[in-house]
Amino acid sequence: MSERTQSKDRTNSPDGRDESFRSGFAAIVGRPNVGKSTLMNHLIGQKVAIMSDKPQTTRNKIHGVYTSDRAQIVFLDTPGIHKPTSKLGDFMNRSADSALAEVDVILFLVDVSEELGGGDRFIIEKLKKTKTPVFLVMNKIDKVHPDALLPAIAKYRELFDFAEVVPISALNGNNVGTLLDQIIRYLPEGPMYYPADQVTDHPEQFICAELIREKILQLTYEEVPHSIAVATEEMRVQENGVVYIRAVIYVERDSQKGIIIGKQGAMLREVGAAARQDIEALLGSRIYLDLWVKVKKDWRNQERVLRDFGFRLDD
């Protein structure tokens, strides 16, 4: 290794020792709605994964990149592992499973305010098949009394030999710094995979579509959220500097189209106004958001359509 490479790959630790730069991958897995996307966004310091209180919000593996002067961690926010009811559900489970085989650390995120359940046991059985170090990350500690933590940890430890146990609040950021330090300890020495200022490997079109879908999840109810896909079909900078974005919201039934549009277009305008704020923050530019709603019947069970929407079933 040359002197130039050594100086680039090494930083000084707080006690003055030379410390090698570390890099690697960490998967965030868990049941739906335990806070995986919230944790990802807090770790990265920017929204790269959408959030809502609806289960199965995340459908693809979302890569978020954390970089400091001593390490780079590529986080994979995986879809919540669940019992599938469609080809889309099968894809989501397979996407989560594949993440376990390609990382240096697995973060098993659980909601400490809820009892250990069948979904958690199902995931633990999957984790037993991997040799990757698994952290038990106890989320939502702000919702429980501190005395409840040790008994909850003991129940999980009876089922699996976790490499580390880290209680956190992803929403408030409690103990997230400790979690980062522990992850870095398990990473190998290595180079940066991405530039220091890059926070995700997904294109802007994908993130824009996801932000639109997030607002629909937050504003609609019952079966409508799970029947929706969003595709960014055009994105360009106009002569006046405004970014024009045309996105199509796909639903499975005509009745759902009516719900998304709303009375005299009220719901669609509300979705657009909310999404516009986040997209402008993402792009750092004014945007013109042109939203359309189309029906594509039973798209969640059509492999060709799933591929068109970016769900790569052969991953």
C-alpha cells in the first residue's frame, strides 16, 4: 500500500491512534411497521425511505449511505417480512431474504412496546440460517419503562445468540450513535463505495415516486394504500429553472381511482401539495408536479407489470 493510499484510508481516533477506514453493508430487517424506514432516515440524516403507519410501506430494498471520517455504511432498508397474499408480497419477502446473504451485519429491529410475537419468531428462524452477525435492536424505548427492557431482552436471547443488543428510539434518535459505533466495529477495513456526499444509490425518479406514494399512504385508508404503485414517467428542467415531473398513480379498480382523485380533484391536489414540499427539499429546486391516475387491474399479481414498476423478481 502506498503512503498516499495509507493517508487516505486512515484517520486519527480520539485517543490519537491511527484507525483504519472501515466500510461495509448492514441490512435492517423486521416485521412490518416496527420503524425500519424511520431508523434508516435517522441514520442517514435525510429522508431516503418513505414512512407511514401502514404495514408493508417499503416494497424494495432501499439503500442509504452513511459516511463519516472513519467509516462508510451502506444500509439496506428491507420490506417487512410477512405472510404474502400476492406476487408482490412474494417479491417483498424474497427481497428481504436476499439482503441477509449480502451484508456484514444484520440489524433485527423489534418494537419493544409490543410482545414478542409469531412474526418475530418467524424472522428469528430465518436468521438462524445465516452466519452473519445479528444485532437485536430494541426500538421505541421511549414508549416503555426502563424496567421493562431487561425482561424483553431476555425473551429474545432465549431464542437466538445475538452478537449485540442495542436499545434505541429511531424516532427521537436515542442511542442511535451507540448503534453506529457498534456496527462500525464489525465492518472490515475497506474503501468508500460511494462519494462522501451521496446518501442513496436510487435515482431521483425513484425517490420522487416513493415520496408521492408516501403521501397517498398517509391520506388514504383500508385497501387503497396496498393497491397503489407510482411511476415517474418524465422529469426535466424547464427553461425557467423549474423541474417538471410527470408521475402516474396506478390503482387496481375504478373505485380506487375515484378515491385518489377525490371530489372535484381535492384528494389528488392534497397529495400533490404534500409531495411537492418533500420533493423540492430533495432536489433543492422548485418543481411542477403533474399527477395522473390510471387503472391497471390486479397489477400486484402480474409479473410483467411488476417488472415494469421496478420490482426485479429475479434478484
